[in-house]
Amino acid sequence: MAISQSILCFITFTCFMHITKPSNLNTDQLLQGHEFTTSDRLISPTGWYTMSFFQYKGSEDFYLGIRKSAENSTNQNFWIANRDMPIHDPATFLIIDEFGNLKIISNRERNSSIMLYSSDAGREVNSNTTFNAILQDTGNLMFREMNQNGSLKRILWQSFDHLSHVLMMGMRLGFDRKTGQNWSITSRRSEKTYSSGSFTLGLEPKTKQLMIWWRGNIFWSSGQWSNGTFANLKSPLYQKDFEFDYYSDENETYVSYLASYIYLEPSGSIYGGISGASYSCVNNYFLSGCSMPSVPKCRDHDSLYRGSRNSYGVMSGTSFKFDESENLTSFDCWMKCLNNCSCEAYSYVNEDETGCEIWSRDSANFVATTNLTAGGRQIYFLVGRKKGKTKIWIISTIVGTIVLIILCFTCNKLRKKLKLKAEDRKKRTKLLSEIGGNTTIPIAYNERNEQKKNGKNSDDMHIFDFQTILEATANFSSTNKIGEGGFGPVYKGKLSSGQEVAIKRLSKSSGQGIFGLTESEERTNRIVGTFGYMSPEYAMMGVISTKIDVYSFGILLLEILSGKKNSTDYPFNLVFNAWKLWNEGEALNLMDSNMNGSYSPTQVLRYIHIGLLCTQDQARDRPTMLEVVSFLSNEITHLPQLTQPGFCVTGGMENRDVHYSCSIKETTNSLTSGR
């Protein structure tokens, strides 16, 4: 009985110790003294990002990485703490020790820890401060020193200052002159390992250009920063995917990334963005910014950039392996082959597709096969293109391009000519209908005689300019007035050809004519609509533009977010209130209180921003509905800066037909007929 009680007590104590053991599963913070093990997770407050230990593609090595929570693949980790120092022990953990050091420790090798942040060695830690690490909603792991009351004392270290191979939104490329900090990303050695490769993307200090370096040599440059982008990324193919913001002062110079992500591939190509665009200098040396590697005279550009790298087979014969094979990438091996005039083929050595082995022209014996055996390697052969075919291809391309340009230019001119002719005919028809009755406009005397001489009749009319009409009527002299109709007086006139004509001058009050209007803008004398949704230009001046519906949509969006109607039931109208809260940094207070915080603050702020963009003062500042749809569907799309909106407030609700006022930057008018 005593033994049973002892066993029961032991089991109870063991379970209690297991339950009370510190665990960081499903939390966003690592506290001082707690062990973050290979089974734990740090999850950002909104759940967007996750940090954990992982094993890559069946490897026994453990890495500590951060990824988007929705992407479960280990290949999606955009930050790796120990990419060049993998750990083989499953009993590995991350810890903040008693001295304020942030480090990764292996139980097997406790004396050889990986230090992420090291405090002053042996210093006494202030008892009034503590340390913690927090995973933010940006994906940034931040190591902080905290005061005793829980407030932040200082930031000691952050993962965004120690980048891996991926540039995420909010990360920087550049340098801090004061601290010596340099922000850059380095490619992986291959797609089968996270180890650092041979390419680096960063900001060059002297020229302030983005550059990709291969082993310290310039491989690609972005060109100078101008008009919101880099010179070699101005093409529409790249602007949306490679969107940056440039900043420079006396201490810092950097560019921050504004789109989704940029992945620096092992080959030196950059890939990513919204649509997954790729910018590669490999076999595309003609692209802007690409720098051709230096090769011996025995190689030409065709063998350098047109090498066949898709042949499979088995290679036998004498080969040469390089001593530094562990650190060599496939691109490194390619360049070693190119710089050896006798090299005929090359391949990787290791299972992770690193290392380099080359075969010379004299010793190579390639046996082609369509099916590689297990463990077979891909063999790369340098095959130059036939120059004759190259010249024919280039000439054909140039000639075809010139012909296509000429055809496009001719078609465009013809289309414009037909369009102008149709518009001219439309104006003539409208002018005839406004003059009224069966009135016709005469053709000039000599023109009519010419038509009779050639036996042709024309239904075209001649349009006279206003100066000709003034001269014909003696500046609309009262002596030439012969009558007055419903839409204005009629004058007798005489053209320079001697032909007499009758000219009707339309009065302004007639409501006739097409003068003073444009196709995109009309003016009305009666304002019809709901006050809360009227754009300022329509409410004040009766101007109907293509942006009045955009303004109404912005009001509707703000109403959905706030749960309130844009009416006089409130001391301020909805747009004024939203603008006031936005400037005070309290825009989230506009949100419907019934939501009880069950929303993403970032998304709500973005939608309020879009609503205020739609309700801006000037119609030209508002986005089009096509742009609004893009803002709503693509959360990574950069939003423009806001300007002050126009505020419209009704004068009362007792009578629907009431006066109201609209204020646009302190300009006020009064109109009637609302509903």
C-alpha cells in the first residue's frame, strides 16, 4: 500500500512538473529564462507569422526560421537564424540567459552555442530590467530590454537587421553610417540547402544604386534613383513587382521594399513581387544593368550565354574536382568551366547540388540517355550557337520589327483620321438641328461652282469661323438684323465671295448650343440627389464629372466601417469626423463599436484610407473606380497620400426641400432642391 502511494505521488509530481514547465507554444513572446524548444512556436499577434525550428527536406539538421503562417512548407522561411550553422541535435533550444544573451544551445554541445545577441561579457544585469523577444506582425523578431514597469527601455537586436535570402515588405537594403550597420541579402548555395551562396543584393554606398555582387564582382546594377524608381527597373514589367521607397540623411541611406517579397535565387536572379516577375542576367546579358563576367579569349559570348544546360546523361573519363567544393554553387562551377579553355562539361558534386567537377575536351566521354538512374547527376554542356543562323535570326527580327512599327503607325493615323471625320460629321448634324427647321448652310460660291463643273454634288456643309461671321454681319450690326426667332435674332450677312447668307445668333437663355462644355464634364441648373452622397463639385456648382460616383462610394465605405449614416443626426458629418480622427491618429475610433475589436486594425486603417481618398476635395485627386478595386483587392498596393476632403452638411431634416451648404477649403455656396 505504501509503495502504491509512493508511485502515485511520483506520477502526480511528474505531471505537475510537465504542466508547469515554461512553454512558448502559440505566444508571441519569449521570456527570459524560458527555453524555446524544437516543438515550440512563436506566433505574431495577428497570427500572420510563425517562428519555429524546422528540418529542411528530410535533413537531420535543425534551423530556426520565420515564415508566413499560411505557408507550411519549410522552403518558405524568409529568415534563418543559423543558415550557415545547422544543428544536428533535436534537443536544441533558444534562450535568453541570466546575462541578457540571446542564443541557440544544443544539449549535446552546450559549450558551443550560437550567439544571436551578446551582452557585455560577465556584466551584472540590472535587477530593475528584464529581457524578452517578441515576434511582430511585420515578421520581425525583436530582442528588447524592458523596465520593471513593463515599458520598453531599448531595442538590442532585431532580425530585420540580419537578413537572409529574402527581402520582405518593410525590410531595408542600405547602410547606417553611425552604427556601421549594413542591410543586404545573400542567396542560398542551392535550392537544397539554406547555406549562404555566392550572390549578394545590397545598396552600393558611393553610387547609391542597388547592386547584385557575385563573389565581390558587380553582376547587376539598378541605375540611379529617379522619379520614384531605379533607372533599370522603369519598365512596366518590373515597376509593380520591384517597388521601393528611397530614404537618405546624414546617418542613414536605404531603400525599403513596398511589395510582397524579393527572393535572391542561387543563380543571381531576383524573383518575386506581386505577379512573380523575374529579372535574370544569366543568358540575358543584354538586359539593362547586367555586367558580363570576364572570360578568356577562347570563349565567345555565345558559349558564355547560350550554353545548353538541360542535357542529361552519364559522364565518364578523367575529371577535376575543386578543393573548395563545399562552398561552390552551380554558377561558380559554370564560371570555372568557362575560364578553363579545355573545359567541355561540368556538374555538381554533392547531394545538395553544391561543389564542382569539370571535364576537359580531351578526356570527356559522354553517354547520352533519356532516363537517369537513381543518384544520377545533371550534366551541363557548353554549346555555342551557329553564327550564320544567329545573324539571320537577328536580321529577321529587326526587319519584322520595322514592318510592324510602320503598320501600327499607318493604322493609328487612319483610325484617328476616321475618328475626326466622324466627330466632325456629328458636330455638323448637331449644329444643323440647333439652327432649326430645314435651314441649310450654304457652300462657298467658288466651291459650289467647282462641284458643278466636275459634275459632283456634295451633302457636306462648310463651317465658318466666328471671325468670318463677324465680318459678314458687320459685327452683328443692328442695321443687318432682319428678324428674331424663339432662340435668338437673325442677321443678314455677306461673305467675301459675295454670297449673301442669313445667320441666326443663339441667345444664352435659349438653352441651345454645344459651347463651353466638354465630354467629361457637364453643368446642370437643378441639383438632384441625396445630400450625404453628393460630391462637392456637383453640390456647389452642378458640375457632373467622372468622379462623382467615386465620392459616393467613399461615403458608402465610411458608412459601412462606422455603422453610421452620413446625415445631420451627428454634430459633425461623417467625412469631417473621419478626417479629424485620421489627423489625430485615432482613425480606429471611427470603427463600428458593435464589432468589439473582431477585425484587423491594419485592414481597417487601409479601408478608411481608401474611403478618404475617394472623398478628397478635388475630383482630380480622387482615384478611379478601377484603382479603388485594385486598392481593395491587393492589400500590398501602395496607397497615395491624402489631401483634405470636401465636407457637405445638410441644413436640417424637418423639411426635405431645404437649403444646404458645402465647404471646400473654406469656400461656401448655397443651393436648393435636395432630397
